[in-house]
Amino acid sequence: MRRRVLRTCSIWLLLLIPWMAQAQWQWIGPSGGMLAGFAQSPSSPNILYAASQVYPAGVYKTTNRGDLWTRVGSISTYPYAIAVHPTTPSTVYIAAGYQVCKSTDGGVNWTSVNLETSHYARSISLQPGNPSILHCSAYYYNTTTQVPNLAYLKSTNAGLTWSAKIVSSDYGFGYAAVGDPTNANIVYVCGYCESGGMYLGKVYKSTNGGTDFIDQTGTITGYVYDLAHDPAVAGKIYAASSAGVYRSTDGGSTWTQSTGVYSVEHIAICPGNTSMLYSGTSSGQVYKSTDGGSNWSVAPTGLTGLSSMGLAVETASTVFHATVAGVFRTTNGGTLWTPVNTGISAAHITCVRHAPSNPSVVYAGVSGDAVYKTTTAGQATVTWSRIPDFYSCTEVSDIIISPTSPDILYALEGGT
């Protein structure tokens, strides 16, 4: 009897293998999700790139300012930041930990360059006026002390080779690096370091192209996550920190703190009006300054999701912001934001449940964002609606739906 059962199971398995080989999964949404890199082409602003926060990472591209995204390629490691060549929109770089990846065909194919041993890139920017020079903030994992050190990486040949500099021997990480647009020898790196048992935000400056750095943190407090340099004024630089926005007009020798904004993760200057700046915060909101960063205000409608995963300012009125929910666009200076995620499949789904009384109704929890609902499950086109926020934690980890009514459900709030 046992042999007959085994023989029967084997026959069924052989019959199932061809079906299993042909079966395919189809993505049905919800659109958007967590992005670990996001950038707009300076010369062709209708082109933007994004990379999903997974390993390996999908690379997405839009050629119509976000109306439709296409997954054009992928990289085999975890992405942190994207930079686009200032005049050639098909040339794209991704800072990806122990590698820097480069594409010259609009994100379809990628070549990777391994960085110096134990160095990991976390941001990438191109030197204004000389895009063959690339700057990366980084950290160096010190195998002797078993701790990371804030570091800086530089390429002078468009990413073919890289040199490395340990900026601080203290425990720390780098978050951003930018060059002075008026002097390629001046480079700024920011992040945080541990000193005397305290973790302190840091800004370092080099005046010899990254060979040596000096501490220019001054009065800045909080972790420093991003830097933005005025494109025309030497020494005018902004630092985005967990304590707010700081501005220096003397190359970091002194800093002035702005008012009205805190927990800033990204900052960008409007290319056509340098008195106008935008900043993205850890709450997922966007703030705006019209007086050169002295004062900030927020009036966003339509933004959802936590954190600022990326910020791109095209004009004074057209801005793109990425949160853990995906990409949003404003065309009226930040008053109203609209999600532009069609084609991006990067949502981290925590749970999926269908209604027992109506299989066309499905609920999905999205990490860091919200619960989404569809009433068209099983149809050729599945559309989702976002349920208004009703919880304050990072995610809903499970959902139970009433067996008799698809509109009665219970959600378990939790996560890390």
C-alpha cells in the first residue's frame, strides 16, 4: 500500500511540474512603496529615476514627470542614493554600499565598481561644472576596533576608480557629500560621530579636494543628514539636521539656525530661484522657505507615508518628494501634492486578507504607510484606495475581517 501511495504521489508531482513551471505571478499593487534612491535629470526634467529599498533593487524610470514609471533594470545590491549626469540623462549613478553602480543607457544595464576594502557608499553627487568628479559620503568598517568610521570617497574619472579618506576615527557614519560649485577643491561631508559617549552631528570641510578635512560643525546640533550648496555663491551652504536647517555664508565657519522646521532629512535649492528652498522631514512632510532658508512653513495636502526618501526641485512650483509610500508631485509650490506611482511596485506588504463574504474585497497593510483596500480583486484591473490613517505605529501587522460583512474589520497595530 505504501509503495502505491508513493507511486501515486510521484505521478501527481510529474503532472504538476509543467503547470508549476508555467505559472506566473502578476503584480497588482498597490503602487508606490519604499524607495532608497530618487533623482531627477537636471537637463531633461521629465526624466526621473528611483530604486526600490530591497536587495536586489529594481530601478524605475519615468519620462513624463512621474505619470507612468517603468522598471527598466536592477542592481544586485542595496541602493542608498541616485545621481543623474547634468547634461546626459541616460548616465546614472547609484551609491550601493560596497559598490558604486553606473548606467549609460538610462538604467537598463549597470556596471559595478567595488570600492576599497571595508568602505561603503551612502550618498553620491557630481561636482558642478565637472561631472567626471564624484563625491560620496561613506563609512569605513574598522576591523581593528570593530566599529564604523565616517569616511569620504572620490572619483575623478566618472566612477571608474575611487579613492578613500577616513574623515574621523570616531564611531560614525557619513550621510551626504557635496562640492563647492565655485571651487572643486572644496568639499563638504556630513553625518554623525560618537564622542565621549554622545552621538553628535558633524560637518567636515576639505580645501584640497578631499585629502584632508577639518571639523566645521560649529553650533550645529542633531545628526546632519544632508547638505545643499548655493549654485552660484561660494561658501553659502545649508545643512539639514534632526534639529532643523542651518545656513552658513562663510564656508561653514559660522552657522545660523532657521526657524519653523525640524527633523530634516533632505534639503534642496530651487535652481531658478536660490532664495527658495524645500526640505523633507522624518514625518514625511515638506517645508518651504522663500527667504533663503531663514524661515520655513508647511502647508501640504496629499502627502502620506513617513520619512523623506528623496527630494527634487524642478522649479519654484514643481517639486517631487519621495516617502515610504512612494513618489508625490506638486505643481503649485507645495500647496497640493499628488501621488505619481503608477508602475512602481516597491510597497512592503505586511499582511493581505480577503473578505470571506466577498472575495472581491481585499485589504493590504503597507509598512510605514497605511492599509489599502480594493473591491476589484480578481478582475483584469485591480484598483486600490488608501484608508485614512487610524494608527500611529509603523504598520498594521494583521487584519481580521468579519465573516458576514466586508466592511467590518479589526487591525493589529505593531511593528518596529
